[in-house]
Amino acid sequence: MQGKKSVFLGSLMVLALFIFSFTIYPLTAAAEKKEVFKWKIQSAYPRGDVSMELLKVFAKNAEERSNGQLKITVFAEPELVPGEQLFEATQRGTIDMLHALGAMWGGIVPVGEVEFGLPYAWRIPGDLKISDSSESMREFFFVSGFADLLRKEYGKHGLYWLDMHTYGPIFTVSTKPIKKCEDLKGKKMRMEGSWMKYYDMLGARGTYISGMEAYMGLKLGTLDGSQWDVSCLTAMKWYEVAPYWLRGADPDHCIGHILVNQKSWNALPDNCKEALKGAGNDYFHALVKVHDGEMKKVAQLVKDGKVVESWIDEDCLKTHAEVAYKLWEEIGNRDPAAAKAIEMIKEWKGLKK
């Protein structure tokens, strides 16, 4: 009798364990299921712009690096909001991330002017091959403390500075050849950020309108020249209405960034934060590679006579440099963080006395 009782109790225990295992399995599976974050990023640039189109690579790599937890949908300007509203939209969380440049927000975050690039700050030596100088510049951002300074300043506005990227050399194109500083007098030049003041100081009239409106402005004569990255020639075909490419005072890198809503960033698990950082690094290198290829296209446009190099003479180049460093001083006097950023750049470039 005792033996039968023991067998019966043992059978009950096995049955109970069997039922228990099936009861907790769904709970365990649910606990192991990772949260998926569905985000939106909008660029400040229209479709056709090289850097905007390459955001698809950024989104793809973020998803892969996060094992599917990060799913980012990419939009161009102005598909969700106009470009000038991106900063506020990302602050509010209407958009999780923005892709733009610091000069657009220079009135809110003054160090953004320096980040984007003051004239002669992010200078590319030699033959305009972007990859030759981009790595040392990226190292400066992340080793010198420059990126930490930017994160602190954007953090004051509820945004996390994720990463930087380069659009390659700034292109300035004009409807007529410009070879002397006298040729700039009174010219209406569409510029970004502090470059408007720079061209004012050179005797031109710096102005800003959306890049999407620049082609028509150049065509109608409401603009005499405009600034953009290489996409203005290879994708937007501004050479059709402004075939002259100003040479000599170039080439400076123009720097962009990806900003994230701070609350959205804080809500991410560590593995997703690392995935985003990794995707930012991937994007930087992918964009450099593409822009090196785009520069080869520009060389062909020059060879074909569609783009005409307009070289600025030596006297005007000296004026460009003198005016640039005066502008550095002026911008440094506007804001302590901007002043600190400029000092970092001076030290990096060996300009500190």
C-alpha cells in the first residue's frame, strides 16, 4: 500500500511539473522578447541630395546592429516638416532624429556655427580627395573633447548629439566668373550660417534661402551665386544656370550632424544606443566613400566644359584669409562655448601662439 501511494504521489509531481512548465513558458518567452523602437528621421535636404539618400544605409545598419530592435523610417525635406522646423520638431519628439548641419541652428546653439565650419577651419589640403583628411578630422572631434562640448550644448535644448559627418568640400558656384575681390562686390550669394557674414565682409551680399529654391534663384538672377556640397553639381545640376566654380579659397569641409530627441535616446537600452553610435560611424565612412566618387564626376564635368573653374587671384586670396580669421574672433566673442570650440580648433591646427 505504501509503495502504491509513493508511485501515485510521484506521478502527481511529474504531472504538476509538466503543467507548470507549459504555464510559465509563454511568460518566459514574453520576457525574452525585445522591445522594438520605431523611429522617424528627417533630413534637412531634399531627395536627390547624396547625404539624404544615404540615410537609408544608416537606418539599415542601425536595424542590423540592434538585431531588429531599431526600425528607422527616413524622410527628406519637407516631407514631415520644413527644414527650418526640424530642430523644434525633434525637441518636441514629433520626429525622433534629424539630419542637418549646425549652422541652421546657430542662433539657438551658437557653437553650431563653429561645428558646421568657419571659413578656413575644416580645410582640405591637396587635391580635394575627401578621404585623405576626413579621418584626422573625425579623430579631432572624438578625441579632443570637441564632441563632448557639442553634446553638452545641444543637451541644454533637449537633444542628444549623436555623430558628425562630412559633406566634403563646400562648393560655391556663380552665374558669372569671379577672379578678383572686386568681382564679388554687391553679388547676391546664398550662404549657410556664418558664411553669410563672411561674404558680407568680402563685399558681397550674403543671403539665405532654401537650397531647393537656389536653382530657380540662380536662373532668374535673384541670386548671383550659391553655396552647397558636391550634390549641387552632380545631382541638382546647378551648373546649368551657374557654371562657374569658385576656386582657390576652397576647399573647406562642411560638417553635418545627426541629433536625437533626448528623451527618446534616454529610453533606449544600452545595446540600441551602441547600435545607433555604430550606425553613425558607418554612415560617416559610407558618405566619405560616396563623396570621393562624386568628386570624380565633378572632374568629368569640368573636362566636358559644363563646369568652369574660376580661380581667385593671390591678392583676393589673402583678403579671404584675413577676413576669415577676423570672423573667427567675432564669433568667439558671441558665446563662451563657441570661443572654447575655436580655441580647440586653433590648437589642433597649430594656430595658437
